Amino acid sequence: MIAKRPPDRRLRFDPDELASVEAARPFYRRATVAVARDLIGAHLGRRWRGRWYGARIVETEAYLGAGDAAAHSFGGRRTARVEPMYAEGGHLYVYFVYGMHTCANVVTGRAGNAEAVLLRAAEGPPGAPRVLAGPGKLCAALGITVGDSGRDLVGGRELALFRRPRSRRPRIGVSPRIGVDYAGEAAAWPLRFFDLDSAAVSRRSSGR
DNA sequence: GACCAGATGTACT
DNA sequence: GTACATCTGGTCT
């Protein structure tokens, strides 16, 4: 059993205060690119000891399954690690990389598609500057571990995603994905989305 | 901006 | 057994 990690205390938030709506299954079942775009500005919430902690997502990347050389499920690869990617949209796929970092993805589309959206960065309250700038830091700050891989975000008791209010539509930038140079032609696909006005979007990946 | 080390799980031979 | 990974933070130019 993998030990659970507590979230960063500074990320405390009240879902009601945001007037946000928890994303339901149909939200995740749509095209991966559409979900990746709509996740910008949404809040990822983690419940720890009865309280909610969370952050506003400001950077995502779409991974398009078997036909995408940058995706873990490229060519239909199906191992114990990537198995959660084959679940129905709305599940979480978490993996450990470079011996020290954890990255969280939201599975999209229908079961078997193996498509997902990587959560690259989020923004906390003013008291938590840059603690979420990068997929590894985002997971660390929210206490997400590989033990959360395969968890369902829909109706989840510990992890949930709250959609952004319609009134707050961020300015969204688009660029190729980060760190996937090995993926050949797929490396240039414009599948990275980010909030143009967020300081948490990593420098390296700011699209310049 | 470019370059590089770091620590270890996962996939593959 | 071995290569390398959807990174990060530090150093140097």
C-alpha cells in the first residue's frame, strides 16, 4: 500500500465559494483537445481530512492515444502502468518519471481510446507562489501519488475537478508540447494549452 | 539562453 | 541487465 501524501496547506479552498460545478462524465467523454482547452481555468480539488485543497489549472497537454508517438499508449502499448489510460474518460492516470517526479493526467474520451490530458501547471492562492509550476510540483503540492492512478474523478470522494464559471473565460495560448522531441512529427503538433495571463506557466514552456 | 546532474521505476532485450 | 524517461533546479555563459 502506498502512503498517502497530504496536500500543501496553503492550497485550502472552498468549492462553494467558487460557484464551480463538479465536472460530470460527459465533460470528459468529449474530444481530448476540447477537454484540454476547457481544463484551463478549472480547479482540481483534493480532499484531505474533510477539507478541500485545490488549485486552478493553467497549463495542459493533450495526448492522443495509439497514433501519438508522444503518448505512453502509442501503438496500443498496454502495460500495468498505462492501464488506467484505457479506462473511460474521467479517470486519473498518474505515473512516476525521472526517478523523482510524479505526473497526473486526466483520461478522456471513451474506454479503450487511451487518450489523456497531462496537467502541467496550476495556480494557487497568492500565498502559494509557484508551488504548482510544473507537473511534478503540481502533484507534490496536491499530494497526488501513483497510488491515485486509476482513480475516478467523477463522484470521487478524495479527488475532483470543478469546472470554471462560464463568466471567467481565460485567454488561452497554444503551442507544441514540452519534452517530447523524441516523438518525431508528433512533437510539433499544437497540443499544449496555457493561460496567457498566468505566472505559473513555466518559462521554458511559455511558447516563446 | 544553454547545459547538466540527479534517483529510480518501467519497459524491453 | 540496461537504457531511458510527458522534470526540476542549479550553474555557467
